[in-house]
Amino acid sequence: MKTSFKPVFLFAGGERSSNNQRFGSYEEAEASAMARWQVWTMPEGYDVEETDEPVNYQRVDGKDSHI
């Protein structure tokens, strides 16, 4: 199965949270996470996790685009 990457947000107390977005590359997932993290106020940081779930998003012109 093809690998995908999901943006993950880091919260106080070590909590990690993600949504259903899965990207085809680490770089796309990281760019997505960074863009959202910069406008949110609650997350303390962001990360990317590799998954075995199908890719369903890509970064196009600096924005997330559903496939």
C-alpha cells in the first residue's frame, strides 16, 4: 500500500490531533500544517506522521486541494 502523510497539531499536555487530510509527500503535509498553525492560537506546534491511508489531498499553489 502507498504511504501517505498527515498533518498533526500539538497541544498542551502532549495531546496530538489530526484530521482526515492525507498527502502524498512529507513536504506537502508539513506545508499544510505550518499554514494552519500560523493562523491558529491553541496549538503549540505541528508535526507530520506517516500513515498507510490513501492520499486524498495535495498542495497546489500554496493551498490544500482535495483529490
